[in-house]
Amino acid sequence: MTNRLRSLPLLLLVALVASSLPVRAADTGPIEVPVLAALSGPLAFYGSAVGKGLEMMSASVNKQGGVNGRPIKFVILDQQSNPQVAAQLMSQQIAKGAQIVMDAGGGSSCLGAQSQLQANGPVLYCMTPVVHPPAGSYTFVATTPGFYDQYAVIVRYFRLRGFAKIGLISSTDATGQETERLIDQIAQLPENKGLTITTHERLALSDLSATAQIERIKASGAQAIIAGTTGTAYQTILRGMRDAGLELPVAASAGNLSYRQMEAFNPSLPKSDVLVPGFSVYAREQIAGVPALRKVVDQFWDVMKANDIPKPEVGYATAWDQGLVVVDALRRTGANATATQIHDYMENLRGLTGLFGTLDFKAAPQSGASKQWIFMMRWDPTTNNFVVVSNTGGSPK
């Protein structure tokens, strides 16, 4: 070592040596977050929207500096609407050292991916309100209001419209099973005294007909219908109602808040109200008095418009919202954070305003979802649009 170097302070010498080392691509390249999305199969309409939503959200974030100077990239992997494939892909991502993985394939997919989790993670962030992971676990779920709150609003809307007899038809997967459990629970609430679930009908996601189930609902004397499924199975139910001439109002979860899906379903619709719970992101006029929320919602719609998407699917909004949570977590914990660090940050996250309200993971463990902003919306096939038909909470306008 030269006399000149010996005379330098130790810390300065270390800094000089470090600055002479080559910068690794991993230090400046994109931070990759794997996403298990249904790009094919019955839930492809949702998975493809999620993929595009994350792409646009990440582009917006990267224009603003990314995650502490590094771009973020969501790597979309097709889980084919199949929970077994989701489990296989999750296992592969664990082997690659992923610290957080997102899932956009519905309740069964989330459970499939969850089956591979170890005691220390990684964090699994599912874009569904169907799954109910225990508080403190490494599984987090959708920031959208949960299924319980969605169905409570549906039942309240029907009851206040004078419909005391409701028929239920659900798919046999995790989503349908959870729907049945929650509807039975909600029907027992004091406010729903006098309300009757006239029948519980079921169909598989792959069923091509629901004729027998619809006939039993018709015979039960139901005045309205709740459909506990999404995608092509929901179309099968709607077509069955149309073919049977059963003109009763029908409502399903927000998983069906899809312009593209409903436009495709138009020829299958019955001549009655087709309803879905909607959220603040789809009710901009109703949240005009909440500036912070309206600002976030307007930013989302501006990006959608700039990308020639005038009618964004709920998958776009869900992906955008949960993508922002992931970005926030990585900004706060660092690009090389462990699953435990990400988990601990998300578990204590409060006050981040998203498209569905202000998140609070203390009040709503593993989700952070606000149940304040839920509106009933009716699909209008003449304008191919969703129309708000209730106040927040479900009371009819």
C-alpha cells in the first residue's frame, strides 16, 4: 500500500474501494414480483385484466422513480384457472427465493398456492376476498370489501325492495361454498328477520346447463336470486334464467363487475335486473365529498383513459390497489427485504388510501379493506354500463 493510501482515513479508503467495484445488475435492474394469474380457463377474463392492470400501475410508478430508484416488474405466470397449477407455480417461486408472490386466480387458486407456504413465508398476496387467512399469517387477501360485506349489502338491497324470499345458486368450488356459508349466516341477522333462503342449488364450473337448478328455484317461490360464482358458470345461470323465462332480479359478487364479461353475456341475460356490488372506484359522483379518495380514483381513471380503456374491469382496479400496497411495502422495507419484513410491514399498515377506501390492516387483519363504500349497481345492456342504484350500504335510491 502506498504512503498516500496509508494516510487516508479508514472510512474514506473503504468508500474509494467500494466505488471502484463494478455495479451489479441486480442492484439497478427491475425488482420482480411473480403473479399467478388465470390467463386461460374459466377465470381468464379476470386474470387478463389483472395482468394489464399491474402493467399500467407499474408503468405509472416507474415514471415516478419506481421503488427507491429501481423499476418494479410484475411477472405474470398463467395458473390456468387451476389450483393444482397454482400450487406448482408457487412451489417453483419458493425454490427461486421469492419473498412475495401475488395470486389472481380466485379462492381455489389462493388456497392451492397457500398450501405451499412455509413457516416463514413467502408472503402470499391473493386478489380475492373469498379466503379468510388467520390474523398474523403470511397470506393476505384483497383490499376490496370482503364477501361477507358484499353479500350483506345484496341481501339488504333485496329486503328493502320488498323481496323476502331469495333463491341461492352457487358453484361447487371454494367461491361457491363460501357464498353458501355467508348467505346462511347473513340471513340470520336480526335485520333480516322474516327473510327466507328458499333453496340452495349448486353447479360445477364446467356445467353447460343449469336448467334443473333454475326450475327448482322457480318452484321454490323465490322473488330474487343470488348467484355465488363468476365467469362462465355465471353465464350458464343467466342463460338458464332466460331460457326458463324466470324474470327475477339476480345479484352476484363483485367478481362479476366486468364490462367485457357482461357485454359478452348480453345475449344470455334474462329480462330482469342483473346486479352486482360496486365500490368507490366505480361511483365517483358518490364520493365527491371525500377529496383524498376521489383524487386516487381520478388518477386511476386518468391512466385507464390514457391507455384507451374507458371501462376498466374490476380486475384492473384490484390489481392497481394491491400493486400499490406491494410498492409501498417494498419502498419501506427495501428491495432485498425478507418475507418476514414485508409481512410485518403489511400487518401494521394503516392510512394508505386506495381505490376502495382507506386501508387499515389493524382493523381488518390480512386485508385492510374498508366496508364503507359498497353500492349496488345494475348492468344496463342498452348502454353497456353499470348504473349505481343504491346508496352506500345497499339502501335503494
